[in-house]
Amino acid sequence: MKESVAAAGEAGVRCHVLVPAYREARRIAQVVASVRSLGLPVLVVDDGSPDETAQEAERGGAEVIRHAVNRGKGAAVATGIERLKASACDCVLTMDGDGQHLPEDIPGFLEAFRASRPAAIVGNRMDNPVGMPLVRRLTNRYMSWLLSRRMGQRVPDTQCGFRLYRADVLHLLGGGDERFAAESEILLRLSAAGHRIESVPIQVVYRDEKSKISPIRDTIRFWRMLRGQPRS
């Protein structure tokens, strides 16, 4: 695994990992330490957590930015992206801090980026969604089908937050929905601007975490966002 990351680095791929986090004190230190062991810098944006998320992230070896209040995952990603625009990196990889996204899948992203340098690479859980709750599986498939039609290119798992962005498209990532609809909105913006989006397979890990997605509220946000976005 370390050899794969080293090979990507030798090929000139400089990647910074961004972790938006809210109430992730249980696992964030382990996630950060695992990513840091690959030789990659980590920025954690603590989205107003009432627990020890920020302290645990620092203990794992991350740089930490804190929101004074909870603003939503989209806002946390936007804060991190704004900070990383000034960094000397070729790409930014976003992943969750609850342990569902495995650091050992990062080399797959870097190898795919090294091969063709697409604007974005999205993790794909849907080829082997073992352990994914049925409702989430059906919702992901439907939303991915709908967004793929809208974008004019197939992205099999548009709801996955484990993804990589090329540095020169970071300016397209902020300023939209501040919560979970932001991840769909970003893909629509990239497609509308004519950028190619690729996917790589990732593992699915579900433990005892309670989803932070509000089915009613975030579905309403998704449809409002979809109506307001240009077609590709």
C-alpha cells in the first residue's frame, strides 16, 4: 500500500487529504493516523463538534480548522477547499472521518489520477454494496441514475463523499449548498463546465454509526439544488 502511494508521488502527484468531521471523536484519530502513515498531509475541518473531534484529529497528526457552530458537511468541505487552494498540491482527496472510507483505498485514486488526470474521481460502492442498508442502496442507485442523466456522463455512485478533485477545478467546488446536497451539486457544476468525472471501486464499511443525513430535509435540499443547476 505504501509502495503504491510512493509510486504515485514519484510520478509527480501531490495530494492533500481533506476530512470534514462532526462528532467523530471515536475514530478520527485513527483515520488521520492511517492516512498520515501513507505520507499524505491531512486537513480536518471540525464542523462545530461538541465533543473532542478537533483534539483527537490533532492527536492523529492533522491540521485542524474549527467552525464555531455546526454548518453542514458542504460548508466544512468549502472551508477546507478554500484553505487548500493556496497549497502546492495537484489534487485534493475528501473522505469521511467515521472510518467508513478506508485509507487503503487511497492508492486506487492516486493511480487513476496519475493515469489520466480527470477533473474528479468518485469512489464507487455500488458494484459490491455488501452491508449497505437497502434503503440507502436504492436511494443511491436512483439518485446516481438521475444525476448521471442530467450530467451526460455515468457516475455510478454520485452520493459517495470519498472522492478526488484536480487542483485547477477547486474554484468550482464552493459557494453552494452547505449540507449533503453539496456533493451532488459539485458534480453537476463540473459536468456543466465540460469536465470529465471518473470512478474507482472502493470498499463498503458500515458499523454502528448513525447517519447524519436527514431523509426528508436533505431530500428537499437535493431537489431544490437540482432544479437550480444548469444542464450539461
